[in-house]
Amino acid sequence: MALEKRSPRKAYALYIDAAFSADYSETDYKIIGHDTDNLSINLSPNVTPSENVIGETTVIHSGYSPSADISSFYHRMKGVLEDKILKLAMGRKSGDACKTSCVEAAWEMPEDENTEPTLICAYREDILCIPTSYGGDVSGFQTPFQVNFAGNRKEGTFDRASLKFTEKTAQTL
């Protein structure tokens, strides 16, 4: 049996809320990746193997500590998210000042480029955007940052056109 065609990298997208709204009342999701050729969520699984006195091995998997390094993030004139990250960095902000949310979405990409992709799944989660440096080389002014997932993960739907996340309720699960 032949394997199905691989999904292209653009089948997964990470959007960060530039409004930094704690209650999701106003969101302004911006896609991450314009200047990035590699973006992965590092799950960092919490796994503890142990062996008992009779030689049996057990493995305890107690969850994840996910994060992502946005290592090439260029400041853009009038970029809402770019300005927010820059102000966090230059203001040396920490804690709740760095808190916002993200949406992760996976799509089934159609063969026809004129057809909209079909959503496979979408999740919104609280995150901390923590700047790691600012400045950079002659290629442009950079403000790279780290995304640390902070819980409150909810499944839902995400509209690519309006950039709106809708949480699934008990009736829609």
C-alpha cells in the first residue's frame, strides 16, 4: 500500500494575539513565519523511566512543557505584534505583561490552489511571549522571542479569513 502524499509545511500555522487581551474580548491574531524557514513547537515531554528491584521498567509520562523559539522575527514598520514585542524587550517587561494567547491550526491543503483548505484541528492557548534579544545583523532589525505555552488550552475552530477562534462547547464536542 502506497503512502499518502505528505502535507506541505504550510498545513500548520501559529497565530499570536497582538492585542494581548487577557480575556479574549479583543483579539488580533497575526500569523508567524514571514521571515522564518523553520518553526516547530518543542513539546519537551516530561518522561521518567524507572526500574524496580525485579528488573521491570516503567515509564511515567506526566505531560509536556511546550515552547517555540521564534528566532528570526524582523521588526516591521507599523507592525502591531512587532511593536509589542519590541516594547516588551526594550522595557524589560516580564510576567503578565508578556501574556497573550495563540492559535495553532492544522489544515488539509487542497490540490487546487483556488480552493480553501479544510480545518483539521485548532487550539487556543495562553502563552508568554518572552523576547530573547533585539538588534541583529545587517539583514534587518530583529526582535526574536520565545513562546512559552501557559495552559488553558481549548479546542475550537479557526476562520482563516476573519482570524477568529471559536471555542468548542459541550454541545459541539
